[in-house]
Amino acid sequence: MDESVDWLSPEERATWLSFVLATGAVLDAMDRQLSQVAGINRSQFSILQAVTMAPGKAARMSEVASSLRFSPSRVSHAVARLERDGWVERRPDPADGRGQVVALTDEGQERINQVAPSHIAQVRAAIFDQLSPAQVTQLHEICQALLDAAEGDLPSG
């Protein structure tokens, strides 16, 4: 065994495995639910959420990518699919003609209104119904610490 490696303790290994299995199970369930209900994946839904929460329900593609820690290429491919399905439209950024804005369409808003209730119910059932209020606070703090530590890392796409 390589002594220069700071190997995980048995508790750290168990925690890591629990983390990997739990996040995988929750995220796989989210993907299945979004696929069945809306024909989209979790990445596409995340983009729709970002655009929906932006002023005027439109956002620069680069800002969407940055806020979600997605590569520009990943956002572009997902937006192309959402655009093809009528959820969003792309247009030149009026403030900077070099950039593009992704905007929610009326059809996209209607479809989000249909999908969101079942998605929120799935999130609640998979996560929040399983945790005490104190655990929700702890989970938020843990996730924020992990995100803060990852700040500056470039998404791999």
C-alpha cells in the first residue's frame, strides 16, 4: 500500500460510499421522474429553473452556465433541445450582440407549471420528508461547504 497516500479511515470510507449511493439514488429518481413527466432530464430542468428565476424570464447563456457550474457547451446542447421542443428561445443579447440570451416561451412556462408540482413532490419525498429540520440545516451547510471548496473549479461539461 502506498504510504504517501492519506487513505480514508473506515468511517470516511463508509461516509463516502453513503454519499455516493445516496446522491446517485436521489438524482437517478429525479431524472426518471422528469423524463416520465416532461420528457426532459435534470440538467434541462435546472436550466429552465435558472431562466424562470431570471428577471424577465431570460438570461445570458454564459450566466446560466456559470450559475449551474455547467460548461458553455453543455448549456448550449441542452438549450438546443429545449428550443427544439418549444420551451425556450435563443436571441442575441441586446446589451452585447456577441452573447446570447435564452428566454422562456409561453409554452415553456405552461409546461413548467405542469411539471413543477410533481417535481417538488418528488424532491420533498426523496429528501426533506426524510430529514429533521436540524438535518436540513446541516445538509445545507455541508453542501455549501463543498460548493465553496469547489469554487473556481471549471466544470468538465
